[in-house]
Amino acid sequence: MDHSQEIQENSGIDTITSRVPKSVTIDGFVCDICCEDEPGLQTFALKCDHRFCLDCYRHYVTQKIKEEGESGRIQCPADKCKVLVDSRAVTFLSNEATLHRFVSFLISFFGAYILILHQVS
Ligand SMILES: [Zn+2]
Ligand SMILES: [Zn+2]
């Protein structure tokens, strides 16, 4: 089976890179959920600008999808904020986790491949 084609079809990488929602790093940012403040921390916010670290946002959205299904009614994690996480942001946040799994898969896959090549030559 041709694995590379299967990976491309399943990864959704094209849609991730061309979509608008993006994580950003902000100097001096402290996440209200996990209190993380390390430099270079990836953060995410909706139009309401309630900003949390990407890990917390991703965890929150993933958890909501697990609990309630992808109903499109996921609200901003901030207390009492009624802004909904729009579908593109949901896609971004949930695919981000998939992407991370995908990248670590690629690394182990090609790592093993390079090892084999090395042994043959
Ligand atoms: Zn956090
Ligand atoms: Zn909000």
C-alpha cells in the first residue's frame, strides 16, 4: 500500500495552512487557566480577545467535542463569555492536535526509514 498518499489524504495539512485562525506568541503573556508564562508560549484567542495558551484552548475544545459532540455551540473558555468558538477555530484547534500526532508519526516513520537506508549502504 502506498502510505504517503494515505497520509496526505488524512492529514488535512492543506486546509490548516490556508485557514485564518492562527496561534501567536505574546511577550509577557500568562495563561489564566494553567498560569503558564514561558517565553514563546503559543496562545490563541477569538474575536473577544480572551486569550489562553494554545494547549489549554486545544484541551478545552477537544474536551467539549468529546462531551457534547461537534455541535458548533462551544463557547469561549473565559468565564461568562458568550462568544462561540467558530467552526474554523474548532477545526484549527482540533486539527492542531491531529497534526501534532501526525508529525510525531512522520518522525518515527521516517526515522526508522533513514535507519534502514543507513544500514543498507
Ligand atoms: Zn494554559
Ligand atoms: Zn471570550
